Amino acid sequence: MGRLSSLPNQLDAIIATADLEGREQFESATTEPPRLLGEVLPEQLASGVLPSLGIRPERTVVVLDGDFYTVPALDARGGSGDLRNICNEPTDYAEISPIEPSASGGGKIA
């Protein structure tokens, strides 16, 4: 792995993220349902976080990487969150892992 000793003159910062699946906090949500973190983070960085640190947003590279999405229509059916209300039978879980759905559990989720 290489190292970066300095940024190009045109940049003040580089921000890289990963695994932003999830939603903004309910209290700060301005839409229904709350927006995905991949939608909220760039706005929050540009309007608040970066300026508070003296970093100019227009001189910042932000890389949103990884699983930073969820399917809003699945929220009510357990697409994200606690699946125990849906997978409520012992056979709903794989024999090799108590947290992985089995074929029957996966059928309930899909």
C-alpha cells in the first residue's frame, strides 16, 4: 500500500467512506422516509462539517464507496433492520450460523 505525503495544491482534503447503508437520524430527517446516508453525507459535509474545520468544500474530494444504499420499499418488510419479527422459526436460520437466514427464512424476506 502506498502513502500520500501531501495533497495536490488544488485540494484541501480527501474524504473516503465505506459501508454507508442506513438512514439519517429520524430527528434530523427532512423527508419521509429519512434519506439514505449516501444522500445526506455530502450535504452535511459541504454545509457544516468542512466549513467548521476551515476546509473549503469546493477544494475537497469525497469518495462514497461500498454498500451505501438500502431499498426504501423493503423497510417495512425487514429489508433493513431487525428480522426477528419475520424470521421467527428456528428453521428460518441456517444451521451454520444463527444470524444467517436459511432458504425458508430467505423466502420470508424476499
